Amino acid sequence: MIHVAQSAKERIQELKSSAHVTQDHFVRVSVTSGGCSGLSYNLDFDDEIVPNDQVFEDNGVKVVTDLKSFLYLFDSTLEFSGGLDGKGFHFVNPNASRSCGCGESFAV
């Protein structure tokens, strides 16, 4: 499961509205090599599910990830933090052994 905090849900709804995407669009999350800690999170809107995608819905938000990324994201929570010291979207990931200061990359 990938969880979605209320703060992330509200920001996703705002972005969907301003980006003029349809209700068929969902949040696609993936993990790629890169970043200062070795692995980076990627978020985007998508409307196509491909074979082996893992599909979750939490807090009214549909989240889709590929199987390989899900191994890194299992039981993570997507959050959003705004304000002067906010990081934007970030994951609380129990699988990460360390993460960088910006919260955009991690290691397992």
C-alpha cells in the first residue's frame, strides 16, 4: 500500500484543477537511480495503466506505481509541506535507510 496524507491530497486536487487534467488521471509514482542518496522519487499525472502496475487508492487519491518501484515504496506515505520551510511533496518511507536533506532522494 502507498498512503496519501490529507496535505498531499489537497495539493494534488489543486494541481489537477490548475493543470486541467481529467478525472481519469491519477498520480504515478516511480523510483529511479539518481539524487545525492542514490534513488529519487518521481511524481506525475498519468492516465494509462500498463501491465504489472500496482494500483492503490487512499484518502480518495488513486496512486499507481510500477512493480519495481513498489518494492522501494511499500507502506510509504506521500505528504506535502508548504510554507517558508516546506519541501513540497515528500515521502515518509520506512524502507529508506537514509535520505538526503531535501527529501527528494534516499537509499535502502
